[in-house]
Amino acid sequence: MNQPAAPSLPAHGLAPLTGHMGQALAEAVHALAQGEFPVGCVLVSRGQVVARGRRRHSSGGEINELDHAEIIALRDLLTNHPDVPPAEVTAYTTLEPCLMCYAALMISGVRNIVYAYEDVLGGGVCLPRERMPPLYRDLPLTIVHKVMREESLRLFKEFFNRPESVYLKDSLLARHALSQP
């Protein structure tokens, strides 16, 4: 899989990355506790979490593909912090954003994305941007991957091992997660 190269870490080191990813993982844990697909996202500006989201409606009677953690976090940001410049925001998400979320983050002005676990089924971040239309291709963007990957992987393994979890049960993502040591 064509993963983006990780840029060099900021001078202040890994601690802020793992601290904020830890908060995204906490959102994923809440989603998992509710029987949802364990994806969490926090949006950070100037070192502070300004918005949160977790996957919703991946189980039960109202299943849909719109309530992804990143979309919910973006709605939270726009509703509760419309004054925060999106270019100053870093998205921390426990799963590589899908095409919908990746495009929504970029179009909304978010220029920094940090994710934990690769989405071999539907991840959009690994697509070659030079082949995308100008709207996406020409945006400045920094992507950091595999931050707290193992912690996120544990949540996906737990989800896919639950008999009641049917969402993406026999998918490439499920097989990939369950085959990891």
C-alpha cells in the first residue's frame, strides 16, 4: 500500500502528537462501548482540543455512512468554534480518513492530518495527490501516520472479534486488522 511518508516531527517532539491522539482514542473507546465502529477524532488548534467526534450509526437501526468521526468533529468545530481558523487546525483520527472525510477536511481548510491506523479498505490519504483535481492537489497539506497505531489496532481487533459487530465484518479491513500480530 502506498502510504505517505511521515514528515519530520515538530521540534517539541512526539508528546503533543500522542497526547492528542490519546484523546481521539478515548473517543474511539466511547464509540466501541456503544457498539459502534471504534473511530474517534479530535480537532486541535493552538494546542487545545476545539472539537470532537466519534463514529455513529454503524450499528443498530439507523446505519449510515455519513456519521463518520471526522465529519462529526468538523460539524462540532463549525457550530461551537466558528472563529477558529481551519488552517490552524490539526485533525487527529484513529483511522486513516476515507475519501469523504479526507476531502471534507481539506475543503474545510484543515491542513494537518494525523492518523493512527491505516484503512486498507477505504483510506483516502494514500491516494497520489498529483493525480487529483486541482482543488485537492494544490492544497498545502501535512500528513503524519502510525501515531499510536498499536493502540488503535487493539480497538479494531476487539470490534471485529465481537460476534454482534457486523459492520465491515468480513471486509479487507477486518481481515487486515485480525491478521496483525
